Amino acid sequence: MTDQTDRHLTRQRQRLTASVTDLDVARQRAMLVGLARSKGDAARAEASLTELGLLTDTAGSDPVVSEVVRRERPDPATFIGKGKLSELVGRSKAEDIDVVVFDNELSPAQQRNLQHAFACDVVDRVALILDIFAQHAHTKEGMLQVELAQHRYRLPRLRGKGTELSRLGAGIGTRGPGETKLETDRRRILDRVRKIERELKDVKRSRDTRSKRRKASGDPVVAIVGYTNAGKSTLFNFMTDAGVLVEDRLFATLDSTVRKLSLPHGHTALVSDTVGFVRDLPHEVVEAFRSTLEEAADADLLLHLVDAADADPERQIASVREVLAEIGAEQVDEIVVFNKTDVARPEAIERLHRLYPDASFVSAVTGDGVEDLYEAIVAGLDRKTIELFILIPYERGDVLAEAHQVGEVLDVDHSDTGTAVTVRLPHAEAHRFRAFVA
């Protein structure tokens, strides 16, 4: 397919999306199904199903029925067992269900069997999150990352072998019918995956170049990370006046944004707003968004934002740290920031103060506590050092003396234009030498 055809199809999809958006399209009625492996697991399964309902609503469907199935282990064929399946099929027909959403990842065989039994769409948690990402990605990189994740998810779900060509022989009159539709589909998807991977490598090179420029500027990088809908974009907007889209929905932000932040005592930093995390974030998503998520791993400091009003904030923290570990960001210093203090119950705030005495507590809506957070950021960055390459004019011997005084001079070289100095110094002192960064 040529680039011109690609552009034509893209324009067609954009026009179709715009026309559909203008219509009052009826939302699907969804049944939610979760699994509790034991009696003690029931509370966790119920809480997870509540989150699944929010995800389903974000995807554009109305959760009208939810069911937690109690089984020690999933049934290999139907996940929930024949008896329970028969019961839920009857219930889905009575409730006029359009889509059944499972809170677990289904095998391709399980999904096919369930879809046949329910006689309607059946999706798992992975497909649901990928659908939400597809709706909310707006930049070229974001859309490519989502498409790559979707293709990787779909490939094993193509039925049949799909790896062999239907050939009978090598001579005239002996050739078979060629590729089957399945094999053609698989080949096209693999070709598209390879093309997307090449494009994302180009994007990553550009991102790496921008990252090197930021580091060379002497400004430390602070990344806001956290569970989806914890208020990251609201805090980002409050701190930087960036005007990033804010919605009370899961995964409203997928495309990272970087802005400059003025801090107390004349310090500055670059702040990055990142994609939200969620429990059991699909591996396909982590892999596809790895280059974006790795901005957190390259940061000098993480602001780990947590919803203080959530029923289980510790679960949010554990889920986020699990993803951070997967992308190699677990070693980056973090400040735990509990947000939404304006709506959280006072007793919940008191409990979190006891459990996390070093955390910051803010309301990104009212701004309460943000000034204290700025001081915490400065203190956190003060503990970090940065290596700068600066070119000092010969007449500014005072600057060279200052570099020796506040930092560790690693290398000195004299040129026609001045003294080239490599110095390691605290982030808090980097602003003094910004005008001399080579």
C-alpha cells in the first residue's frame, strides 16, 4: 500500500470518525465478569470489577450487569465453567447485553468459545484497555504505539496455523491456490508491525536527541507518574499552566508533555506528564509505550501521584511501582504525593500521614499544599548531581573559581575561545552556569 493510499485512508477514517461523533450513538450494554479464586479473594475481585466498570464506561459502554465467579482456577475451555456459562448466557439475553467484558486475560480458544456461547462480542481486560488507548491517542507516536500493541494482541488470535503456504509443488500445473485469507491477514499484520517498529525507532531517536538537549541545558527533569485518574494532568496544569486536557476518565492522557517549572530559590526544572498506569497494565501496552514510559526512567526525580480519596491507595502505589520496575525506573528517587485532599475523608488523610510520613499532600484543584511540594522537589533535586560541559571566557575567572567551589571539576581544557570545563555539581547549583553551557 503506498503512502498516498495510506493518507487517503487516514482522511477517510477522520471524516467517518467526525460524522459518527456528531450522531447520538447508542452505547452498548455491557456485562462484567470477574474471577475470585477463593473466599478471601472476593473483596479484591469486587474492587477490581468496580475498576473494570470505570474502564468500560470510558470505552463507551454502559455496565449494567456484573458477576464475580468463584473458581479455584479458570476453566481451560470457557474460563468460568459450563454451568456458570449457561447461567450467564441466560442472564445476558434477559438483559439484552451487547458485549461481555472479562476482568482477566482470555486465551484465544476461551474467547472464541465464549463468543460463540454468548452470541455477542466478548472482550478481555487487555482488549478493553487497548480500545481506550486507541480512542485517546492523538499524536503520531501515540497512535503508532497503540496500533502496534493491538497488532501484537491480535496476532495469536488469528485462527489456524497461518505459517505455511498452500503449495502442492514447484512446477507449472502443480502450484496450489496460494496464500489462504488467514495467511494473508497474518502476513499483512506482520508487515505492518515491522513498519511501525521502524517508524517508532525513528521517533525514539528524535526523543533521545531531545532528552540529551534537556540534560545539556542543566535543567533537571521531574516526571509525574501515577495511577490513571489520580490527577496527574490537573497537577501538571496547575504547576506549569500547560493547558493539557483534563477529564474525569481513565487514561485521558496518553501523549506525554514537557514544560518548564519555576521552583523556589531561583531553581528551575523540566516537568513531564506521563501516561497513567493501572493494575495489570497489559504487557502489549508496556512494550508498545516503552519509549514513552522510559522518560520516567531517564528522569532525575519522580512525583508519584496517588489518589488520596481512593478506597485502596496502597494498591495504586503497588501497581505503579510494578510498572516502574518493568521499565527500569525503580531506582529513580521518588516523592509520593497524595492528591485530592480536598475530597478525601479526613480520617483517610490522617491514616496516610501515619503510613507515609515523608509524603506530600496536595489538592491539584485548589493548589493547597503545592508550595510545600515545590520545596520537597528542590530538596529532592539537591541530593542529585549533574555533569555539565561549560565554556568559560578567559576574562571570567570568577566563574571558574565558582565551579571549583560548588562542584567537582573533572576536566579542564584551554581553547582559543575560553576554558572548557567538565564539572559535576548539585542540580541546585546548575542554574549558576546555564549561560556558559556549551
